[in-house]
Amino acid sequence: MISQKMTEAINTQINNEMYSAYLYMAMSAQCSEMNLSGFAKWFMVQYHEEMFHAMKFYNYLLDQNSAPKIKAIKEPPAKFSDIKEMFEKTYEHEKGVTANIRGLMELALAENDYASQNLFKWYIDEQVEEEKNDVEMIAKLSMAGDSPATLFMVDGFVGARGLHVESDFTKL
Ligand code: FEO
């Protein structure tokens, strides 16, 4: 059993993760509009990862006999000036998510809630990976500069990203 405060904090984080999914879906849509199908796929894979993050929290609440509360998701920005800006915004967003996860861990430590600490450890490791991906992508896009030919090549490279999380949430 977890505290009411912890239940509310996890519910808020479910919403944050759903917003992340929505944000990356918006970015994927814009990439498709720009005929950058590799980047569109990259962001759609990221959408699925965020849904996985949300549902992992959701199932944890159910396992703890606590009720998930489904709240409204705010609208993400619709337009970005270019691909590099998308990844800069992604990186800023993910740093915010890292801070959210740290806040959850601090609450779990303060409450001696060992089960939640175990769960949050998974997310802390995941955030290291997420931020690393963004930093690498920003560096690659900086190297590509304004060259359409190089951007076309990078688009092919990033489109090779596969989905490595469970997308059937009944199996979580
Ligand atoms: Fe769920 Fe991208 O953090």
C-alpha cells in the first residue's frame, strides 16, 4: 500500500508521460508533413515509449490497490522551425521529466516507500538514456548544418530506430 500523497504524485506523472507522448506525436506529424519519414518514425517510436512509461505507472497504481485518475492532457505546440529545434525542445522537455522523476524518488525516500523506490530507479536509468539520445541527435544535426543532402542521409539513419518496448499494455 502506498500513501495518498504518493498516489497523487504518480497520477500527475502519468499525465506528464501522456503529455510527452502527445508532444512527440505532434513532432512526428510535422516530420511527416516535411517528408522526413525517418524522423517521423523516430518520434512515433518515442510516442510509444512514452505511452509505455505512462502505463507502467498506471499498472503500478493498480498493483498497489490505488486508483489511476485520468486527467486532461494539455495541447502540445503544433509547429517547430526545423528538426534541430524539435530535438532542442525534446531535450529541454526530458530534463523536466528527469526533475519530475527525481521529485518522485525524493518523496519515496522521505516516506520509506521501498517498493516505489524500486520502480523509480527504473525511470531514473531510463532518463539517462533519453537525455543521451537527445544530446547525440542535437550533435549530429549540428554537424549536418543546413545541407539538405546530409539531412536526407540522417533521416535514413534515424528511421532505422525500432520499437523495443511492449506496446500491448494488457501484457504489462
Ligand atoms: Fe517518459 Fe521521455 O520520459
